[in-house]
Amino acid sequence: MQAPIIFFTVLIGIYLVQSAIEDSSKCEKDAACFSNDECNGGSCQPPLGVLPVWLGTCDCSACYPTRQAKPCKSDADCGGLKTACNNKTNLCDCVGTGLRLAKQSNTTLGKVLTDFCNKQKCDNTTNTDICNGLPCRSGKCNCAASPK
Ligand SMILES: *[C@@H]1O[C@H](CO)[C@@H](O)[C@H](O)[C@H]1NC(C)=O
Ligand SMILES: *[C@@H]1O[C@H](CO)[C@@H](O)[C@H](O)[C@H]1NC(C)=O
Ligand SMILES: *[C@@H]1O[C@H](CO)[C@@H](O)[C@H](O)[C@H]1NC(C)=O
């Protein structure tokens, strides 16, 4: 019986398992995120001009004003907003689509802007339905911000 060898093999085994666990709980620099919780001790840094509270909400700015009245071949050219690419003019109609959505849910465009844009919670699997195709705002993990 080579007791010391078994002992050290077990020690190395424990060490490997432990470092694997630690690695998975580390903050991964620049990893895409929707909230601080996903950055394991770091913070989820929003892109320039985006407030932290807007992370993980529907991004209306992907269509309006960036793509409003711009040429489109499909809704993808209009920030993904469903039916935003007008099939007669081949121009993005973000405002008209917003008005139509508001009418559909018996509300005003103003209400859509205040209750939906930068408010409606989403992630990358729900944005197609919940955000009507608009992207869900994400940030990048900033690990130096508050190390664990
Ligand atoms: C969500 O999807 C967009 C577009 O593909 C991508 O840029 C972003 O990094 C993703 N965010 C997360 C948190 O996975
Ligand atoms: C054109 O767009 C309108 C309004 O979104 C839609 O009702 C209609 O089915 C579309 N027509 C075609 C040919 O895609
Ligand atoms: C739309 O909203 C108005 C005012 O809130 C309400 O009186 C009306 O019944 C609503 N209509 C539908 C179809 O929900």
C-alpha cells in the first residue's frame, strides 16, 4: 500500500475540484450581462448613455430614433421591431408601429414609451415576444468595480 501517494492524489483531486468551483464563481471580464448578479461580485456596466436600471429591459432606441424612416428590407433593419418595416415604402415606421401597438393594448403612445421602453423586463430568450422583437438591453461585466 502506497499510503502517501493515495493521500497526495486525494489532495490534488480536492484541489482541482475546488479551483473548478472557484473559477465558475469568478467574475468574467466583459461577459454579457443583464444585472450585477450575473457578474459574481463585479457590476454589470451599461453601454454609454444607458442607465443601469435600463439593463434587462426592452430597448426601443434600436428602432426609434436610430432607424426611423430609414430604408429596410425586413424588420431586422428596424431594430427587430415586429412589423416596423413598412412593406409598401420599405422604410422603418417605428412611430406608426408604436401607435398600432398602443391601440392594440388600448393605451396611448406616451404610455407605451413610459411603461414599455426601458421598463419592460426581458432577457435574450423573451425579447422576441415581450419586446415585440426589440433587443433586450445588456451590459458587460466590470470585475474591478467591486471585487469579492
Ligand atoms: C443578447 O443578445 C445580443 C444580440 O445577440 C448580444 O449582443 C448580447 O450580448 C446578449 N446579452 C446577453 C446578456 O447574453
Ligand atoms: C404588409 O404590412 C401590413 C401591415 O403590417 C400587413 O397587414 C400585410 O400583410 C403586409 N403585406 C405583405 C405582402 O407582407
Ligand atoms: C379602453 O380603455 C378605456 C379607458 O381606460 C375603457 O373605458 C375601455 O373600456 C377600454 N376598452 C377596451 C376594449 O378594453
